[in-house]
Amino acid sequence: MNDWREISPDPNATDVRAFLQGKLTAAYGARVESFEDFVAAFVRGRSVLDIGVVGHVVERSGNKDFRHGFIRTHARHVVGIDILEEPVNHLRSIGYDVRLVDATSDADIGERFECVVIGDVIEHVDDPIKLLKFAARHLAPGGRIMCTTPNPFYVGYLVEMFRHGMVIENAEHVNFIIPSNALEIAHRAGIELAELHHFGGGGNTVARRALISLLKLTRLIRYEMFARSYIYMFRNAAH
């Protein structure tokens, strides 16, 4: 069974909620502490479509933490796309294969890729379903989509709420996609959620290491509130 509608027409029915919890529990993988290692393993030696390459500040293109440059270092072949014309032209001028394409459109760039990376983009777009359809359209057989997005229930946001009475998110964000949303969006896009990972966030202070050790000891490490971001791994439904 892949669709909660086979259980009940009521999206809040107890059996539906239990079904969704079971799907997400089955999809949950290891907690990710090194995002760089995770991405490198995902793209290494493969063809990659990187969606949203500009990453807010084009000046990062010269830095070692520029994500698209990091991906190009490990991938066999990589194409980037974005909708910001001036930064795209800049990246092309310094040697990147980057194209001006709207990733929520019906466009087809004419290539198929083993990996599609959607790094902190889905929370910016008007239509996340169209974004995933675009990504799936460009998958080679057996390919995977990696989609990262912030976790609105992260304890850091809760601390900010207590401090300021509210949470002010990135001004360009228009939505949050929590895991149950990811299941539904994937279904509507004609794909499926294959894996779910939590990303703990950066930092290597003594206090943070002690907290992580305590969370592991008490088995609270899997709780969503201690994950800064979600990492969704999608695949075509006919895999």
C-alpha cells in the first residue's frame, strides 16, 4: 500500500496517521553529522544535475564551501541550473556548466542524470510539486533525488521563539516541508520517498559533542527537534 487514501478518505484518521508514521519510520536512515561527506558519497563518480546553484551569494563561487564547486569536485559530470541570470552568466564565465532554467517549469534540458541535488531550494519555490516533477523528469533509470530543507521544529528555532516571541525565517522562504508533507508531495509528483535522514547541523565544540553523546545515550538523537534539516531521498515510483 502506497497511498493513505486506500485506508480512509479522512486525512486525519487514526489509521492514516499510523500508516504515515510507519512509512516514515521505515524510510528513516542514519543521522547525518557531516553533510559534506554525505553529499560527496552521493555524487561521487556520477552524473549530477544541481538545482539552485547560485546559493544566495554568487561571491561564494571562489570559496571552498561553494556547494556547486564541491559537487563538481566529486562528480563525474555536473550541470547546474538557476533562474538568476546575472549570477548564472558569471558562473559560466569562470568555467561552470550552468544554465538559465526555471526548475518549476515544464522545460527539459535534454540530459538525464544519475543524481539530482536540490539543496535548500524547495522552501523557496511557489510550487514544490512542479520542482520534484522537473527533477524526476531528468533522472536516469535508477537515479535518485536528494532534497534538503530546514526543519521548522528544530530546537534552535524553539530557543529563538522563547527569546524573541517569534521566529524570523529566511525572508525568501515560503513554506516548510516536514516528512509527512514530503510523502504527499512525492505522491502528487509521481515519485516516492525512498529515504529520510536528519542533519544535525555544523559545529564541533566541546559542548555540542557532549550534547550529542547525551542524546545518543538516551536515544533521543532520532527525535526531529534535534535535527536542523531534513534530507529527503526520492526516486521514481517505477524503480
